[in-house]
Amino acid sequence: AQSVSQHNHHVILSEAASLELGCNYSYGGTVNLFWYVQYPGQHLQLLLKYFSGDPLVKGIKGFEAEFIKSKFSFNLRKPSVQWSDTAEYFCAVIAGNTGKLIFGQGTTLQVKP
Amino acid sequence: GAVVSQHPSWVICKSGTSVKIECRSLDFQATTMFWYRQFPKQSLMLMATSNEGSKATYEQGVEKDKFLINHASLTLSTLTVTSAHPEDSSFYICSARPHLRQGEQFFGPGTRLTVL
């Protein structure tokens, strides 16, 4: 079965530090890849997505992610985090034509002011 | 655009009662809606896929007779938790996929269900 693994469960950073959150998936075929963010008390919002083309995708709020097919990875990055980035981050994958989003376990990011 | 609402946002009920949760796409049509369950500090788990005008497809381990899903129109899907028990207490989230747009889903704000 397809699965998504996020290696960092809880990350604590100071403001202006760089961020990289790991995401790996298990599926050998075509994938659509997503990163969602859930701010405290709010609903899931799409940060960025990859369907095809340039493997380096840029999203909202200065986030970007790189799809490395050979590594089955889709890591999320941000060069300089802000206190307002404190949230839960979820990597998600749609494998093939299933249309179903499979979520990773989530990473809690805490940014200290 | 692409707003999804859920009602109610929270509900408390007694064990044995049934609870209905509505999911609406406010500004687009959604032939497909999804229902997820999220436990505290955990990820979202897909419960079922709801297609307008047809029966929902349930994920393995999800009781279809307990979690009744109806997708009667292109903008509304409902999840009814029948004979709720305390272990059904959870955060239920729906998402909607715009018609003819593969892949992308838009999420509702979720419904917190507490069964006493």
C-alpha cells in the first residue's frame, strides 16, 4: 500500500532560521505531491503542489519544495522562518489515478520569536 | 474562491444517538468529496470517497453502516455517525474536488465530535 513518511515529528526553530522538512513516499508510478499547513485552530491550507514539470515548486509564504524522483522525496524548505509559520505541516500524495490523498504523519513546527 | 464549509463546527451528543455533519462547496461544484478523520496530534485518515449520485467508497476498516455518507448534489455531502459511541469522538474533516479538476482538493474547517 502507498504510504507517506515525514521524518521530523516536532521541529523547534528560532526566527530567521532555515527550514527543511522531509517527506518520502512509497509508490513507483506517477504521483501528485502536496504540502498542506494547518495553523492553530484553522483548517488545512495548500502550501504548494507538484503535478509535473519543474521539480522545484514554489508555494505561498516563501515556501518551496523539490521533487526528487530517484529518492521518492518531496522535501519542504523555507530559507528564513517567521514566528507566524508555527503550525502543523502535512505532506500528502495522490498515487496514480486513485484520486485519494494519502497524508504523512505531520510535523509540528514551533518558531520561537 | 474554492471555499468549503462544514456544519456544525462542533457537536456534543450522548452515546447511542446519531449525528449528521454537512460539507458544502460554496463557490464550485464538486463531483467528488472526501471524508477524513483526524485524531489529536495525528494525521488525517481517509474514511471514504463520496461521489455525487452514487454510493460512497469506504476505506478498509471503516464501517459503512456506522458512517453513512450521502452526496445528493454537486455542492453537498453529509456524513451521519449512527449510534455514536465515545470512541467515535474525533475531528471529522471533509474536502471537495472541483469538477473536472484532477488532484486538487479543498478542505473544510472540520467538525469536532464529542460523544459522552
